[in-house]
Amino acid sequence: MTDSKIAASINNLFQNLPIELPEEIFETILQTPEIKIERILSKGHRSEPEFWYDQAQSEWVLVLQGRAHLELPEGRVELKPGDYFNIPAHQKHRVAWTDPDVETIWLAIFY
């Protein structure tokens, strides 16, 4: 049995998924001055042509559900459920593809 005070703070990354996903959704789960954790929801989304992320922080990403392809100047990285990838600060990257048939649920940690 879970104490009701504790249960009130429990959340689930697989719940509260929108019925439609016309745009990618970025939800901050936790943020401190040193770290930010996001849930990202994609479904057929990708970065705009010619757009590259070039972030000041490093980003560690984990695909929990769905599939995605990240593109780096050096090549492409394919991610499936359970795969994770670290993107160092200022490493140019873009989302080349996400599964159009199922929501891709990412966990991203910026540090």
C-alpha cells in the first residue's frame, strides 16, 4: 500500500499522452541550475531542413517508445526503445526522422 502523500507526487512518462500531436511537445519534468530533465513527444516530427541544434549544454537522450534518427555532421544515429545517446555541448545535431505511426517518447537530460 502506498501512502497517499507519497502517491500524490508519482507521475508516469507513458501517461497523459495527447490524442493528437500536430507539433512536437517538450515538457520539463525537473529543473535545477545544474540539470534539466524533459519528456519529449514526437510522431513523425523532424527538424526543419537546414536547422541544426547547437546547444550550450550537453544532452543525454533515451528513447523509451517509438523510433528516431538523429543526424550529426558525421552521420546518422538510429535509436529504438532502450537506446540512449550522449550529445556533447555544441555538437551540431538535428532530428532527421521520428516514427510516424507511434508516438516516440524521449527522456532528455541537459547538463
